[in-house]
Amino acid sequence: MKSILELIEKKNQEYAQLPFFKYMEDETINPRQKLAFAPVIAPLAMEFSELCKRILRDEPTTDYIQEMVNVHTHEEHFHWQWLLEDMEKMGIDYPMRFSDAVRFLWSEHTLVSRSMLPLFERYTRGAHPIIKLVAIEVSEVTANVFFRSTKYAALQLQETTQAEFRYFGMRHNHIENTHTLHTPASLQTMRDIEVPEEIRQQILEFIDVAFEYFTDLIDEFFAYITTHSYQEPFARVYQSERSLRPV
């Protein structure tokens, strides 16, 4: 497993160079604008909870690798609640018609965000626990890069609002770095796992597909924050979506 973890780290270093992360480092940009993509990540946050509960988790189990997966799914599945809290504190938790909410969630702006579950399910449903573990590891390392980039904007907002931003801020960043899966003992256990040759190629294929997905996802966030103002994050969405309504 050591060589697989090294490959994941190599791809993660490339992922960390995407334009979105450079944008998040720009101190001249309003922190609210940096996090204006929050509505776009909502489908992914909900889908990841579903992936943990319905696809990755398999209880009870006598397989120690599956048990590592199970423990992680219990630590992860509730984080979407923090996202909803942060959106309210950012002032973008707008009342809207149900039809408008549906139009946004299934709009072109969330095309990548809402496609994580079927993509990951294709590789992990009923799969060998090692494949599930790899799926978690790819999700974790990319999440670490992502939440490191959002925490500074969240901290700036906390200073002005006197409210904690748990999803985009230090709380989530801390949790991502202290999961049971990432204790020294667990990391060593992961390195020592022997990967059967019959699933190695499937794992390598999944890693390529998963990093392509997360790259597209970050590009989707970047496209949104560079075309939509935090003051009216849904304005252009309404205009474009309503123009498609039948008359």
C-alpha cells in the first residue's frame, strides 16, 4: 500500500496548484467573495454523507480494513450540518421558492458537485475494503488542501461577525487532520497493507478518476466565485435558469 499512498500524495501536490487555491491566498479579495461558492458545494456535502452511510460502511465486520473504513464514516457523515450553519452566518441562507432551490441544485453550476456519489459508488459499492480505504484517503488528502485554503477567509469573517465558521474554518480543518485514520498507528497500518494484484489496477484507475473529479470540482467552485458576487450569489442563476422556462 505504501506505493499507492505515495502516488496519492504526488497527485495531491499537483491538485494543490490549481488556480482556486491561488485565488484563496489573495489578501486583497473580500473573504465573503472567497466563500461565495458555498451553495455550490452543498450537493457534494450531502452526497458524501450518503456515501459514508450507504456505500462505504459495512457493519458488523470482522475485517480490520473494513473496520477502519467504518470508523471513518462515523466521524465524517455529519459535516454537512456545519456547511448549512456557515451559510446562515455568511448571510446567504436566503428564503426562496422550492422550485428555485431545485433549479439551482440541478443547474449547470453544480454539475460536478452533484456527481460525486454515482462516480464513487461505481468503484466502491460491494468493493474490496482496500478500495474503499483508498477512496477515503483520496477524499481526505484533497479535503485537507481545500480546508487549509478556506480557513483564512473563515477566520477573517469570524473577526467581523464574532461567530464561529465550523465548516470552512478551524474546526473542520482540525477535524480533518485528527481523524482516527490519520493517527500514527493507523497510518502505519495502512502502509503495511498488502494489496492483492487482482485489485491493484482497479485502484490505480480509481485514483486517476477521483483526482480528475476533484480537479473538476475545484474548477467549478472557481468558476462560480469569479462570476457571481457574494452580495447576490444567486442573481445570475435565476436569470439564466428562468430564461429556460417553457412559456
